Amino acid sequence: MNHTTTLSSTYITIGYILIFTAPAMLLFYKLFSKKYKIAAIFLAALVVAFQAFHTLEHFIQTVYWSKNMWSAPYMTPFAKSIASGLETIHRKHFDITPSPTLGMELLHFYGNLIFFIGILAIYLSPHFLARRNLIKYPLVFEGVHLLEHTTLLISVILGAAPWGASTLFSSLTGSQLSIHRIWWHLIMNFTAFLLTILSLTLKKLPALSTIIITVLTTNIIPIIVAYNYGAANSGYYSIDSLVSSKVFLSLIINPIFFTGFYLIYKNKISNINIKNS
């Protein structure tokens, strides 16, 4: 038996499963979790577990970076094999020209699509009606995150440089691009995971001061780390680069800022309604 062929077929199969998971979740919601509480809880647990695994992958990648700061971004063999399977599927069915990052972008796109559809199913479920006001925040967050990965995927398919907040809109290259993406995605995926957990367990929202401080600090961390550790020959090494329009856009066009702004806005509207009532 050819072990390589068996491995390849296995991961191509997993790739097909990932592609069809999001519509399958919608069907499961329609047939079961909309009607039965146990099915709704089961689906919610799967969504949380899926994002926990995704966040762990990014944590492992960041730990590897801390010991190999100027190496190519690390992907576990499991993730890399699935990415290869997805790339093979799309090259076969859609005649997409391969690029070095196509498989990775496909993997992240489908992973975030699954997570978004899962949160949407939780949000729509009548069994989580009492938590709907809190679940809307991970829903908004992951919606913006999915848009980020959609633009990254489209730009790579078109043969352009990856375009999104995680790449400072294609203004970074070399090790600084890698470092920024590593830290950006770790923070974003951990935040998405944390928001989902909190939305299913909290009784009320955190204080606005906590939200504002979190939004400011988490947004700037990837840029600071990339600036401190990235290689100077990538072009991102002067103070002028730090105050560019693309840096500013990356700070406000991302899931954390959008969700933080939405949360603050909703709190403000709620306080106005309370005063007027």
C-alpha cells in the first residue's frame, strides 16, 4: 500500500468535509437544534471546541515564532496537510493557479466560515434566546473576521499580495509581514473564542473602560511586535511607517475595533433608553 497516496486521499477527504460543514450545520440547525434543546447545546459545544482547536493552532504557531523569530510561519503537520488537500480540491474543480499561500488562505477561510455559521446558529436558536444580546458580539466579531479572510483569499486567487488588516493592506513584506500576521491572528482568534465563551456564560457586559483599554492595547500589539522584531530590510522600520495611513486603517478595520465600537454604541443607546424610561 502506498502510504503517501493514502495520506493524500485522507486529507483531500477532510478538505471536502470542511467545505460542506457550514451548509451541513445550517441543515442541522433547521432540522434539529431549532427544535430540540439538547441538539442546540450539542451544536454550541461543537462550535466552542472547534474554535478552541483553531486558537490552539495559532498559539502553537506563536510559541514556535518565539523560538524561531525569522523563520517562515509554522503550521502543524495536520493543518498543513489539510491546507494541501483544500488547495488540491480547488485546483482540480476551479482551475485556480496555485500560490505559496493558497492552501493556508483556503483553510482559514473555511475555518472561519464554519465558526461564523456556528455562532449564527446559536444566535438564531430559540433555546439561547435569553443570551441573544450577548451572542451578537461574537457574531459581529466573527463576521468582520470572515470578511478579512475573504479579502485575503480573493487577493491571493487573483495573484495579488494578501490584502487585509492582518497584512497592513499589503504594505508589509518579509519577516515583518509574517510576524504581524502571526500575532494578529493569535489575538483575533483568542478574542473570538473568549467572546463566545463569555456570551454563553456572562450575565452582563464588562465595564466600558475595560472594553476601551482592551480595544486599544490588543490592536497595537501586533504592530509593536512586528516593528521590534521584524527585519529592517522589509521596509517597515521607521517612525514614518508607524504613522502611515495603512497602519491607521489596520487599527480600525478589524474585528476587535468594530466589535468594541458596536459594544460601546449599544451600551450608550441602552443607557439613553434607561434614562428616558
